[in-house]
Amino acid sequence: MNKMVFAAIALVVLPVSAQAQNLNNIYVGLRGGANWLLNTNASVNGFASVLGVGSGSLSGTDSLNLQTGWAGGGFIGYDFVGPRAELEVLYRDNTGTESGRFPVSGVGTIGVNGYAQIRQTSVMANVYYDFFAHQAFTPYVGAGAGVAFLNTHLGGVTDSTDTEFAYQAIVGVGYKVMPNVRLNLDGRYYGTLNPSINAGFKSNEFTTPVSGNITGSYPNNNFSIMASVVFSFGTPSP
């Protein structure tokens, strides 16, 4: 009877133990998906010169209408069976249009309507917690902090670059398709401190050439839907 009890316990414990060993490893993966920028309007100030007319200070709001963008990158981490920690590098790219009207003191009003693009490369340290870590389906939550390198293009404006503190919150679910392979799907809120714009501009789209310099900033709030594939390896923990 005792042998039968021990055998039954072994049948239950050994698969769970093996799964824990497979989970408790260094892992690497690839991540990608769609990215949306939310409520992005740039407040700008500057100086403009209109050939043959004059020059003066300008201010106003540049409205950005950015389409659904994409994001992709990779990560490396360690799974403690429940808690996880990882280092992630992601690239985000959104394109669209800009439009705005800017009063120029002593000259008149300049209207703009052109191409816009915001590119972001983020390096993030993320922490997660997997619920029911030993199951095939594993809901999880996470948060991250790091740094973002941004490149902002607005019509005839020279590309403006900036580096800002970045942060994110994550909710998702994972599914183990093999002992060492897992698929994840999650939603992410990602943001940075307001990126700054400091760039010159030059345009021949108007009746007379216009040039000058602008400074300003815009809120950088993103929502992403990401899918990832994770490969774990290394010596399993006993």
C-alpha cells in the first residue's frame, strides 16, 4: 500500500517539479506588435523669417495625426518561477501628418501641413510576476523603467533628438507550447517625460521662402499590443 501511495505522489510531483526546473532559467526572446501614440500635440515657440516680408517670434500648437505604428525588439531575462526580471530593447516608429497655424509677430500667420514621424528606441529594465507559474496558461503583470532615445520629424523641421526617462506598465498572458518555449501576448502603457524639440526649419512650400528655429515639447504616451516568443535555457535549478 505504501509503495502505491508513493508511486501516486511521484506521478503528481515529478511533472510539476520538471516544469519548475524548465521555468527557472535564463531566457531570451523576440517581441513585436502595434504601437499607438495618444493625444500628441506639440506646443512650440520660436523665430521665423519670411523672405521679403520680415521676421518675428512665433508660437502655437502643432497637431500631430499619427497612424498606427509598429514596435519590435528583443530581451534577455531570468525566471524565478513566479517573479521574472529582464532587460529589454525596443524600437517604436509612428508616422502621419502635422498641421498648425502659427502667428508671427509683425509678419502674419504661417500655416503648416506636412509629414510627421516619431521614432523611439527604449532600453528598459522590467520586472514581472507570473500567476499560476506551473500551469500552461500563465497570466502576468509587470512594470519597467529605463531610458528612451527619441527622434522627432515635423515637416520641414530638421530632425530633433532627445533622451528621456521612460516607464511602462504591462498586463498579459503566456502559454507554454513546449517545456522551453513560451508565447506571450500583452498590452502595455509606455511613456516618457515630455520630449523636447529644438530644431531649425526651412520651407519653400509657400509663396515666399520661410526659415527659422523652433523649440517646444509634446506629451509622449503610448499604448502597445505585443506578442513575444521566449526560449529558456541553461542549467535547471534543483
